[in-house]
Amino acid sequence: MKNRSERRPRVLYLAFYFPPSRASGVYRARATANHLVEKGWDVTVCAAPLDFLYNVIGSVDEELSKTVDPRIRVERPSLNQYTWQQDLREYSWLRRSFPLMAKRVYMFSQTKLFPERYSSWAWASVTRALKLHAKERFDVVVATGNPFASFGAAWLFNKVTGVPYVMDYRDSWTLDLFHDEPAFPEGHIAWQWEKRMLDKASAAVFVNEALRGWHAERYPEVADRMMVVPNGWDADVLPKAVEQAAGVAPAGLPATASGEEAANAAAGAAEAPGGQAAPAGERRAPLKFTYLGTLTAKQPVEEMAEAFKIARRHPDLADAELQIHGHLGFFKNSPGTLKARLGLQDGPRPEGVEDTGLRYCGPVSKTEVGRVYEESDVLVFLAGGGRYVTSGKIFEYMAFGHPIVSVHQPGIAAQDVLDGYPLWFNADSLDVEELAASMVAAGKAARDLTPEQRAEARRHADTYTREATLIPFERRLREIVAGS
């Protein structure tokens, strides 16, 4: 076996949601694994079994798998799908023969061992990792949650082997992000597990300072080992579109206009009454507002829809559209509920019913999102939750230098990221009239946007590339390995 100094450092990455999964956290996991292998690490990922992704939750993006570095080894340990099984033919022998006993065994595992239904995958990951470790040792373990059983797996692997581990909270386990309150009652087994895991972790990573601060206050004895690694935008899947965005014309002009043509057109628009280009007297194309991402029940979708309907009555937004690109929820039964909340109907709009301007355009592969951003005039940042929420999408939004309209509760952590972005329009409220006014202002800004304004906005976004945000994290991993 080679001496550690003679080989690449080896990391075990416990990331349940990894391509082809399309779960919200998958982009951070994919980027982290790719970054580490690019920096000279030997990376092994333990991820969800494919049958779970395809057959149980039906949540996949096969194009995303093509963006994973081929040098990364991906293992897929088993998962006990007890709580997801609906078909009697899929039941185990024990569950078919002794259903009450099977239920008691499962409930015991949840209440006395680890309180999460993904725990069987975590223990299977440890078993798989120990076999790999026996052949060639791992130097460090990185576990990302959710699911948070990955933290338990890292803790157990450390207990058996002594290999240090890092806990990556891309989400919060014991804090309810949507209500800003503890997710479990005092005395719950989850608190014991979290303290146990944090006590032994070499580092704990959070996506924003608000989350780090909350955990540091609760666990002050390990606060010095906590750090912030924000999300970012993925330059490896957006590069061409982002480069083109630097010279995109003001709204209503061809997207292929050169930077000089765009500047000249913007100057002409500024000189004309109402910001409209003077020549030819032609009516500009309607503005295109865009939301891109997975729509969920936790977001203020009704407020967004009503505000846009109101904004559309303003002359500057006549015939404007709000195009929704992405999946409606993470599960198979989500679309119908969300469409109803948006006021979207299948088939033609009944006569006499006001056109709200909302258009559902369907899912978009990660590799195609650049085109959607490029063709947009204004981006709508819709987010659920409270002060601890950042949302990974905001980084991509900023990368394209478009006006951004906020639709979320005041004071969420994403506002720290947007602070300093020159094309941010924030009503700081969920009042639909105030949101509508913010949308109108963003639309006017899109009409008059100059290449210089867009370049300034993109400079703000450049500090949040995945490369930039992951450099300190990779450096910390090397320090941990060197000190172990």
C-alpha cells in the first residue's frame, strides 16, 4: 500500500442525492465531487439506489449525470423502502407474513436507533465503505444532509476506523426552516444524535451565516469548528450562456445583438419618450418574466400569481408573460395541487376569463437552463421559508445579470447574497400590490438595461461561482487530512 504522501488524498462522500437525482441538493453534491476530483482527490460517492430514484420518487435528470466527472466512483448501497412501498408484491417475506412484527421492528429502528427513514441506507453505506477502506484507506469522510442519516454513517465509520469526517448542512435537520423554530421537541432522540455527531466531527459546514449562527448558539463547544460554504452557480454547465449574457440587448431586441449594437440601442431607448426606442415606431416584444426551478408547496405561489396578474394591467407590462420552467413538486402527485394554486388550467382558457399571463413550460434539464435564462428579461426569485433560507437558485439568477424580483418573506438569508446586486427589486413584503409595483419597476429596468449595468451585476455574481465558494472548503479538508 502506498504511503499517504505518495498518493492522492482519498475522500468518501456520503451524498444520497447525487445525479441522476434532481433533488434540490444534488447540484451542491455534484459540484463538490467534481471540484475535489479536479483538485487531485480520489473521490468515492455513496448515493441512493437507482430503483428508488426511478421507481419510487420518479425524480431524475439523466442529462445531469453526464456532467459528473468520470473519475468519480459511485457506489449505491441498498435502502429499506418500507415507508414508500404501496404494492403488496414488493413487501418482504417478514412484512407479508408478520405485518405487525415488521411494523414494530421498523418503528423501533426509528425511535430507538436513528430517527430517519433513510437510516438503512446509511448503515449499508458504512458496510460498503468498510470493504473499500480495507482495500485502500480513506483519508476523510464528507457527509451531506439531507438525509441526515449520512451524518450518522460518518460518525459510525469514524468510530470503527478513526477516519475524520465533515458534516455538510446544505439543509437543517433540527431547525424547521419554514417556521424558524426547532423541528423536534426537547428530549427527542434527534438532539442526542446531533450533539453526538457534532462532538466528533472535524468540521461542520453551513450554507449561510444565519444557519451557522443558530447551530453555534446551540452547540457552543464546537462553534470554532463551524464554517460557511455558500452555494454558487455552476460555471461548467452555464459557461456559454453566461458569456453571451454579457452582451445581450435590452428587452425586446434580438438576443444575438452584439455588445455595441445593444449599447447603441439602449442609448436610443434612453433618448426616446417612455424609454422606447425611437426608430420605426415598432412595438417592442412583450416582456418575459421567468421563474426557473422546482415549484413547491412551501413557496408563496398564490401571491406571485396574483401580483403578476395585477402588474400585467400596467401599460409597461401589457401582454407580459410569467413563464414557469421546472418541475411542479418533487413527487408524482404534486403537479395537480400546484397547478390549482397557480390558477393554471389544462386546455384553452374559458371565454371572458382574464389572462393572468402565467405559462407553465415544463421541466428543463440542468444542461438547458442557460438557454432559458438567456431568453428571459426579468427573473422572479420565489422562495419559501424564513430567515435561514438562501436557495441555491439565486446564484444562477445573478450570473446572468438580469433584473431580479423577490417574492418571499422579508429578511430571509438570501437577501444577504442579493445585497449589492444592482438589479435587485425587492418589495420586502408579500403584499400583492407591493409585489406588483416591484414587478413593474423590474420590467422598466429590463427595457432600459445597458451592457454596462449588466456587467456590473455579473461582477457581483462572479464572487459566487462554485469554484470560488469551494476553494476554502477543499483547503480545510486538506488541513484535516494533514492533522489526522
